[in-house]
Amino acid sequence: MTVLDVKNLKKSFGTIHAVQDISFSVKAGEVFTIIGPNGAGKTTTLEMIEGLVPPDVGEIRFGEFNWDKHAKTIKQKIGVQPQSSAMFDLLTPEENLNLFATFYDKARPTEEILKLINLTDHRNNHVKKLSGGQRQRLAIGLAMISDPEIIFLDEPTTGLDPQARRNIWDIILQLKKLGKTTILTTHYMEEAEKLSDRVCIVDQGRIVTLDTPSALIEKLTEEREVRLSFINGAEAAEEANLYSNNLSSVTRTEREEASLILWSTDPENTLYNLFGYTKEKNYQVEQVSIREMSLEDVFIAFTGKEWRD
Amino acid sequence: MKHFKQFKQMFAAQLKLTFREKQAWFWGIFFPVILMSIFMVIFSGSSDNEFSAKVAIVNENPNPTSEMLLQQLTSIPVLEIESGDTVSREKADELVKDQEVHAAIVLPESADDTSIFFIVNKENEQGVTTQALSGMLNNFVQQANLYAVGAVPTYELHFESITSSSNQLSYTDFLLTGMIALAIAQGGMFGMVDLVEMRRKGLIKRLRMTPANMNIFGLSDMIMRLLFSVIQIILLTIIGVFLFGANVYINFPSLLVVFLLGALSFNALGYFFSSFSKTSEAYMGVANIASFLMMFLSGIFFPIETMPEWIQPLSNILPLTYFVEGLRESMVYSTSIFSTGIWIAIGIMLLWGAVAFIIGSWLYKRKSIVATR
């Protein structure tokens, strides 16, 4: 079931075309991630969907609801964690949650949220005394207080240390288990790969590509890089090199001392044949690896840009 | 019902936010109290006492004329006579030189002598006390002259002072009402820095993402501010009345109206400042200029009439001038709410508030939401 439909969004600020043409739809229960370099238009896209910025052109629909006619209904149904993670610094997490709870028709018990975001121990400290990670968790808690169907998380882990980042991943995975739809933007490829059902890469205000993380990686390239190193030395590697050059699935090979590197469109079969050959020759293979492709490669391939965290 | 619940929670939050903000307490409560105390101690300490001067009287050759003059001099209450008796001429000169006494009066040496000497230290020659003493003595001599020729004075000067009401405005009352007006005005003009901060931190935007009713939020904020001002009024009044002996004759309906409309007007001014200030520093700059200007030109510490004439027209357009006037009318003169004077003051003040609010709202609307991130 589609819970969010975005069609042909466009938004310009003066001469800057922040969003040029963005369309996608999100299904119930999925984690949908938007990644892209700074200034790609992620936040503007999100803010249009959240109803903060009216799009110049385009359509945003939450099922049967749209911002023009059903702003109040939509606000009840969505939860937002904005990048600024603004909240009342002189109130405690518990007080912040209680206050936000009164804004909505229905709310989850504060206790439950505190447990979910793991802030039960800090419930009575003023927010200004919380660490960056605790603050960010509270911001997510505030987005969840109304038990929304759709949750928007705008770069929830930016600027956090690896441990704090993992804590937030846990929360997002729990949300998924609860059947919530999450729309996430991030800077971190690892995060997108680990959490998302589908990833949408945005660059210069346009969608570059959109698919599941594994499909994106597969789409990226047909051949995989395979690396073997031989105990028997360079001669063995060279003989294996000659052999593998005859295999139809192998497109290219290289030898570095006792190591053989080959590119294969069918790495599984290539290795099967190659191991048959080495067994026959009684060569011993010390290490085998198939290089994993990551979203980072996808990103570089699609945008032509070096990825920087 | 839902609205009320929301209001209750928002008000509770505002209450906590205000009580936890140390700055608010310092500037809103502590600072006005200290400022008022300092001014009251400086300006209303001993200066309220009546004029008096210490003199030495020389009567070296007692004779009927000098005896008669001496008797009359001792009966003047503001003259304190050194050592309670007459002294020798040398002793008197010494006392004047050492400034032990303010002046020496040398009485006639014989019944036929007609001169009385008035001796003062050169340093004090132009002093107020000298002027007053010589004036008194002149008057005294004139009376004696008239008496000597047996004439009855045709004209007599009767001195009487009046104020616009039956109650006299002492400096303490003047300052107390001035400080209350200043504290409330500053609360309004400085207090809206919260709004700038909330906008800068993205909190306003965050609240707009929720279905929260922003009108209720604004209302709870306003009521909190009014409550804070009530605390200011009560505290300053208690200190003024019990510590410094100020007199208040409050007309409560007038005070309520003046207070409410005044607080609203100055909050509107603060709102206007916040509408064009991007940072809290910029806001504070504007608020400081406005506050300083009004503090000295609106008759808070001294009456406007004592200022140079060319500056008075400026005072007469400032809203604080009218707020403090309204407060004095309602707190000291007990002026009724139905008097025209009070409504003219309120009207000019309200005009400021209304214009500030309208321009402020317009500026807020004009800016896109993105810019207010």
C-alpha cells in the first residue's frame, strides 16, 4: 500500500533551483532513504513533503490527503525530526515529550517513548545538559510521541560518534519492527545500506537512481573483482592466470607476484573452475576474496563525485 | 476542552521556562530592585529634612538693642546656635575659619549702633546656606527697622504649595512609580528576545510541524509575561513602601487598565524589534537603545520639566512617558478610570503598541518560512 506519493516536485529560491524534478512513492512499513551530497536538495524535498515549504510545482499526497485541504489531518499522521533538532532546552526530556503529546489527538505514553529512545535515566535532566546523541534520540522521540504512521528523520546521525550512531540505528530498526514507515535522509552510505529497504540517490535536485540497496549495487556493474593468492608463489599464480584467461566469464586478469586478480561476470562459476584446476595441479590457495561493492561505489558511479562523509 | 488542556500544558511549560531562566530573574526582578534602592538611598536620604544652619553669635557689649535681637534670633528654629550662648569676636572668627559654624553674627555694640555684621568663610560665600542665611537676616533686619520706626507692614508674603491632587508626590513615590513603569517596559522590550532565539534555533518551525495551536502558544506566553510583571509591581511596591516610606493611593481599576495596556504595548514593541532582528545580539542592541532613550527622557528618575526645553518635545512622544504618567495617576493620585487625562495617556501608549504590532506582524509574514529557519 502506498502511503506517500510525490510527483514532479520543483522548488527554486531565487536563481537557485534546489529541487528540479523529484517523484517517488513510499510503501507502508518501509524505510525509504534519500542520500545525496550537500546541497543536493534533500532537506528542501523533505520540507516540502512535511508541509513547511510549498512546492513551486508538483503534487504531494498522503494516501487521500494533501496539504492544501487536509493540513491538520496530515500533521496528526506524521512525525518529524528536523535537522536542527530544536526543542525546549530548559525543559527535561520528559517535560518536552509531555508537552508535545498535548499537541496531538492521540499520543503514546511518555514512559514508553523514553524507554524506546533509552533516555529513562536522563528524564529529569534539562535538555541543554544532554549529549549530542541523547539530544538526537530525544528529537526522534518527539517525532514518535503521536504514534505517527510516517516518520521523517532528517540526518539523524550527522555529527554523532559511532556508538551514538548505532544507538539511533537500533531505534530506526525498532520503528520498522513496529510497522512504521520511515523516510530518512543521511550522509552515511553504511547507514543507508544497513537500514533502508529502498534508496533514492539525489544530486543537483534530481533523482539519479532509486532501488533497493542490493539492486543498486547489482545494477552498478556486471563484473566482480576476485582476488586469489597462492602459497606456491608467482609461478603458480601465473599458470592460474593463463588458465583463467581461457574461461569465458572472465573479462580481464592481472598478476601481482603470487596474487591473481580477475574480473568475472560469473564469479561463482569462475571460482569453481579455477579451484578444479588448482586441485589438479596441487596448488594451494591461501586467500580468496570477492570485493564487495558498496553504495559508495554506486554513488560514485552515478554522480561522478567522490563521496565524503 | 482540548484547547484548554493544551493551554494548561503550554502555560506550565512557559512557567518552568521562565523560572529556570536565570537571566529573566536578574533583569526582571533583581536589577530593578537594586536600581530603585540605589536611587532612593541617594536622592531621598537626608535631603528631606528641613534646612538648618549653625551660627555663632557675638554679643561683646550687651545692650538693650543687642539683647532684643539676640532673643529674637534664638527663637528662629532653623538656626542652631554654637555652644548655646554668645561667644567672643576672636572665637567667632576662629569658628568661621575652621568651618565649625556656617556663619557668625555680630550684634550691635551699643544701643545706638545700627550695624549687624554677618561673617562667613570665603569658601562658602556663594553657598546656598549663605544665601539663605543672609536672606533671613535681611528680612529680620527689615522687620526690626520697621519696628524701630513704628510702621506696620502693608504687604505680607504668604507661602503655600499645591499639587494637582490632595496627595503630595514625594520623590520616593515619584521614583517608585517610575521604576515600576521602567521594569515593565523593559520586560516587554527585552523579553521578546526569546522569540528571536526560538526562531534561530528552529523551534518555531518545529512547533509548526505539529498540529499545536500557535495562538494558544502565544496566549500562554503572554499570560506568563503579564504574571511576571505583576510580581515586579508587587515586589517593587512592597520595597518602596516598607523600606523607603513611599505613599501609594491606588485606584485599582485604573491601575489594572494602565498596567494591562502598558504591558501589552511594550511587549508589542519587543515583538516589533524581534521581527527584524536575525540574532539575539542584534535584538538586544535595538532594545538597549530604545530602553536607554526612554529611561532618561520619559521622566523615570526626574521630572520631564527639569530637562532642557528643546528635548521635551521628544519626551512627549515616547510611550514610556505616558505609561509612567498613567501609573502615577493610578497609583499615587488615585485617579479614577473615568478621567479623561488617564485615557489620553493610555491612548498615545496604545497607539505605539498597535503600530508596532501591525508592522511587526507584517514583517513576520513577509519573510518566507525558509528564512526563519
